[in-house]
Amino acid sequence: MEKWGYVRVSVDRDTQAAGWEDQIATLKTLGVDDAHMNMEEASTRGTRPVFENMLAKANREATPERRICICASKMDRAFRDLAAADAAISNPTNPNVIWLLPDLSKNPLDPNDPTQMLLVRMMGAVAQFERDRLAERRAYGIAKAKKDGKYKGRKPTARAKAPEVLKLKERGFRPDEIAKQLEIGRASVFRILREHRDAEKSVNM
């Protein structure tokens, strides 16, 4: 059985470095190798092209002789909500694609096991309830801060600082210097510069 991994953070890998590394370490202990590690920086509500492409590829390639087990460190790293988790696990597009979520079970989930499916739904319901309550408290806190004139908005992520990265690069600053000056990770600087080069290439083709 092949094991594919999915790693996701909702902001970026530098801001959430600890969670990013922890997910990778968890998946490696489950037997996922680097070649089958799918990683993405995307919020639960936004588009997730890496996840969608991974799942589509698994559905195309999995067969009874080559079952594919998709692993995520936790259920909320892979699925948006309870409905999405229930549909993917209990009613998969390709029955040869199965899921391993160690926060639910140390073994791959079996959609024909009623006990496992009950656990999936119970854990999913609790996780969704907690996210809804967190969103409610966050909205209340923002509203109060705005009323008191203390709301400054969300702190810019590394991706939001892309224009500043490019300006500093044009002025001759090295990536390490840019990262230090803008207080972002070196990996983010290299990613922004690489994406800028790729965009220029596509325009000139």
C-alpha cells in the first residue's frame, strides 16, 4: 500500500513553522516518504489546489492491486468540515483510496467499520463546533476592538510583503538581509523571488 501525505497550514509555513514541521514529522513516522509529501499553504476556506490535485491523482491511479492511503496528521488538516470528511471517507470516489488520520485511529479508516465511522463523525462534530465557537469569539473580539479604536487589522503575512521583497532585491539586498529587514523567513523570500521569476518567464513566452 502506498502512503501519500498532506501537510497544510492556514497562514504560511514561516508563521506556523512549529505546526508545519510537526505535521511532516508525524507523517514520516506513519511511513510517508518525501516523494509522496504534498504540502500547501492555504486556509480551510480558500482554494486548495495541492489537495485537489493530490486527491484527483489518487482517484485516477489507485487500483485493488495498488491501494493508496492518504495520511494527514489531523482530520482538520485535510477536511473543511464534517460533511467533507464523511463524504471522502465513507463514500469515496475510488474505494481503493483510503485515509489514515492518527488523531482518530492508528490504522487506516475502514468505511465498512461502523465503530470507526461513528468516531469520525463524533470527532468531526466536536472539531467543527470548536471552530465555530472560535470564529464567534474572534468576531466578538474584533468588534469590541473596533469600537474601542484598538483594532489594527491582521498582521501582514510573508506573502503580503512580496512587493517590499522585490523592491529590496532591486536595490541589491541579499535574501538573508531582506528576510531580516522584513522579519520574515528566508524560505519566504526565496519563494517570492522564485514566483516573480516564474511569472516573468510566463509573460515573455
